[in-house]
Amino acid sequence: MKTSKYLKTIAFCTLLLAAALPGKAQVFPNTYINIDWQMGVPLGDDFADKASGWGMNFESGYFVTPAITVGPFISYQTNLQSIDRQTLDLGDGSSLTTNQKHALFQLPFGVTGRYNWLTDSVFQPYAGLKVGACYAEMSSYYYIVRQYTETWGFYLSPEVGVSIFPRPDYRLGFHVALYYSYATNSGDVLVYSVNNINNFGIRVGVSF
């Protein structure tokens, strides 16, 4: 799997975000930053459709008004599924008998916007929408062989959440969100097809 391939990119993004860590006041005024652990559950296609906590989300935003924020985001999610030994009909008189490990890797990125309520309180709820592109990789591992398909698609993800600041005047707290995501990525691996990628999940992390 290529998850480790992206760790340097994710670490680099984290360093960039860390540049805005606040003390009493923010280094970049009128901004927020979230760094989240992410759990996702694929919906629909029966390919690597097990819930997985192999995901993270990084985002930041600028308060264009006291209630509205706009900024960039990037996240990743890997879901796995073990397939018992079976015989696959590959067509043209050929077949394959094997057990498999399916992996679905997603890397969406783009722009996020939020509408925030109670921005001076301990609990600051919001509704948001992420829009952008999604790179997805669908892989089947068997024996020492890996077959995979790489695709690109359009990404759309509404979410609701809350940022919790024990001291609202000191912007360091926690973040919890529920999200749904839809991506237009489609592809085929062996005899399996994926047409669009739907996910439901939760994010838990820190907010600055």
C-alpha cells in the first residue's frame, strides 16, 4: 500500500499548520486550524467497505466575517478488507483461485467553508462544506502480486461539528465532527468495480 508514501507530505502539512500555533494570541489573526484523527466507513460498493481509523484531516480557515470561514484542507483515508479464498472468473477462459486483501486509499484536497455559531463561547458549533479533487487508489493484494487502479474525481463533503475551547480567550481546544463525503472516482480491479465513493465518518482532534 502507498499510505506511507504520503506520510512525508502529511508531516510537511503539519509543520506548516504548526506555524500558526497560538500562544495567548494567534500568530495569524482571525484564523483557525484543525488537526484531526479520522474514522471512515465506505458506503455502497462492496470493496474495502470496513470501518477504518487509518485517516487524518488537516484544515485551516480565515474568518472573512465573524461567522464565516474559508480555507484549504487535505485529508487521507485507508480502508481494508480481507477476502476469503475463492475462484474468480477473469474471462477468456481464465480464472484465479486465491485469497485477497483489498485496500481503498483516498486523498481529497481543496477548499472548505464553514458557518460558525457562538464564536465567543466554550462550545462553538458549525456547519461546513468541503469541495475539491480526490485521488483514489483501489488495490487487490494476493500472493506477492498487487493489482491496482488509480483514479481522480470531484469531491464534495458536508459536515457538522463543534470546536470546544475551555478558555475562549485562549484559542486552544478540541474539535469533533461528523461528515459525509462523495467522490466521483470510478475504477475496476480484477472482477471488482467501484462507481463513485461514498463515506460516512467522524473526526476528533485539536483546534487552534
